Amino acid sequence: MFPVNAYGVTAPAAPLIPTKIERRDMRPRDVLIEIKYCGICHSDIHHARGQRGPEPYPFVPGHEITGVVAAVGAQVTVHAVGDNVGVGAVVDSCGDCANCTRGEQQYCLAGPTLTYGSRGRDGQITQGGYSTHIVVSEEFVLRLPPALPLDTAAPLMCAGIATYAPLRQWGAGRGTRVAIVGFGGLGHIALQLGRAMGAEVSILSRSLEKRDDAMRLGAQSYVTSQDLAAFRDLAGSFNMIINTVSARLNLEAYLSLLALDGTFVNLGLTDGPVLLNVF
């Protein structure tokens, strides 16, 4: 074990404060990463405030990590010192169950080990990316292309994959029309990814205040959810709708916008039920 500097929380109402944490000694297949950037995901705040259940305080949040490989274990074959790399929300799994052996470690039947606030296979509580260094098994470390700036790449470790995965899974691409509900952290990344994949992407938002930003990033259209006539005109228009907002939705209204066999993906964490009222 060796100490590194970090920022952590000691209780639900406590602020982030400078602290020191212990990182494990390198194992044969481990990668030591000097962390350069770590995004701030809203789930970091939820966990820091104890809003997702009991937390193992004190702990260090952060799961949108980018940095440079500082050392590798003797059996590491994928990464080398000096590589630009990233780490997301999962840092370990059992490796043996049906899901792990299919490369779907996030669905580990024994439960994946999360980047922070999770008990690792060694029995220690994991600590996240608000720190100077982290040690991670090589198979949970992602190589990043040198041309991709590390500060830009950090949010892709969570917000990026959260939006890319459904776009890819349900076939976003040339000839498809995608609507993104909300234009915040997830929404603006979903728009750019959808456009890069060739889809026509529209933004459905509560107000028009972000319209110029959305259009600059390539939105096909920008419609406020307060415009009832526009919603009716869009009935049956979209092959996919991705909801990114943490708010109550009139689900009936949004489902009416889907084309035949369309897909509605809910990424929003709501504090209350999704509304099923008739639009």
C-alpha cells in the first residue's frame, strides 16, 4: 500500500476536503495511472450526500478518470508507460460468471466492483478519481488516442458511454431520426454522438435558452416541451428518443413522438414516477 493525495467526504453533509488515501501495491496485471483529469458526474454528488443509500464514509468520489500510465505490472500486455488512458465506473468483476466471460463485466452476476464506495475483491473499499493516482486491473483501463485531449475525454468515461451505448444498440445512423430530451451534460454529448453516427438529431427541452448551442452542435431542430402544437406536429417522427433529464415526464406525450417500432431510452434518474397522463 502507498499513500496518495485526494479529495474526499467524511459524512453526508460534509464538504469535500483534502485527504490522503492508500492505493494497493501493484499486482502482475495492474496499471498505475497518474490522474490528470476527473469529470464531475451528478452521481458523485448523490453518493457524497448519501442519497443512494448508506455509504462507506470516508470515501473519494470520481469515475470519469483520464490520465497517463505511470507503471505496469509484469503481466500487463495491453498498456505501456506513457499511454493516455481512461477509467470509468467499473474497476473489477468476478471474471468467471457467464456475463463476465462474454465481456459484459458490468453485469457481473456476483456484482461489479465500482470505482468508488464499493468493496473490492481484496476486501478494501474502492476510492475514486478525485486523487492523484489510481491502480486498476488492465482489463478495466481504456486506451485513448493521442489526438484526444484528456480533459475532453474524461466525461466520455461515463456520460459518453451512457449515451453512446443506446445509440449504437438501437441502430442510430444515417436515415434515422433521434430526439434527445434535455440538453445538459448527457444531452449535449448525445447530440454530438448521434450526429457523428449520421443520424438526424433533435432536442426536446423545457425552454429555448439553449437553442443556439444545440443548433451550433448540429441539431436538426429544437423544440420546447411547452409548445403543444409542435409536439402534435412531431407525432410519429422519431426512431429513437433518449431521455436525459431527472424530472417527471408526461410519458404519453413523448411516446406519441415515436415512429412504428421506435425505442424510448430512459437515462434520467427521477425523484418521482414517470407520468402516464394523456397529452
